[in-house]
Amino acid sequence: HDKWFDENMVVTISVPYIIQNQENVRKQLVGWSTDNTYINIITRNESGFYRLSNINTNDFRNIDFDYKKQYHIDVKSDFGRPIGSGWYDENSIITISVIPDNDFILNRHFSGWEGTIIGQGDQESANVLVSFPQTIIAKWQEDYTVPSILGIAIIVAVVGVIIYHKRRPNP
């Protein structure tokens, strides 16, 4: 915004750290410059306002605030613990992952990612080029080996008990 101030004043300029454009798209304040000189880097904050104080208006000044576009990446999984959800700068490369949990009876094996990732995507960790907001979902295959073995063992045990009782001599 263009702001005009009376000559020989000392002013404070306040701008938001975050400008929310859409639900999963925003701009994050990263720095400012005066009269097109080098950019002064600002520590990032998730809320509130950045205040630039003691600006003297005795001369014409051009103050620019530099914002970076960010997208929200949501990492989800029906099993295990997904890691990597959050806001990221446009065109950055991030790493997402999922830490699997194994139940005693039913095991699940990671089978890939649903979403746009870099490379094959068959590992529990993957890289993502942040170029749009997206939800990336970890996919799993269920392994029924242990429940099948337990089921067969129970059936064999029951049949063994029945055969034992049938063949046992009656008193």
C-alpha cells in the first residue's frame, strides 16, 4: 500500500507476518528493504504484526516488504505416525515420512504414497517439491500371515483334543 506522511515526522509501519490468500495458500513475511537496497531478514512468526519503528519522513523513502508464497502440505496415514505436515515455502523440497507401528496379530507393510512425490515413492520416507497445496497419504498392505498361522494352530489344537478324547479308552 502507498502511504503518505507529513514531512519531518517519525512513524512506525506495521505489516502482518502472515497474509492468508486461500485455505492452504498464504504469504509469509521474510524481510524488508529501504529504497531498493539489500533485504533485511526478519525472524519468521506465525501470527501478529511486524513493526518497523523510527522511520523519519524528512525525505522520500521507498520501503518494500518481501513475502514468500507458502503451501500447506498435509501428510496422513491410517496406520503409524505420519511426519511432515505443515507450511512450506513455494519450490522448496521437503522430506516426509511415516513411522510404522506393528500390531502383534496383524502386520501392515508400507506400499507407497498417494500424492505427488519425487522418485519412486516406495520407501517410508520421500521428498516432495512444494509447488501447490496437497494431501499426501501413506498406503499400507495388510499381512494376514500371523492371524492365519494362529487360526490354523487353533484348528489343529481343537482337532487334536477331539481325536484324543475319541480314542481315549472309556473307564
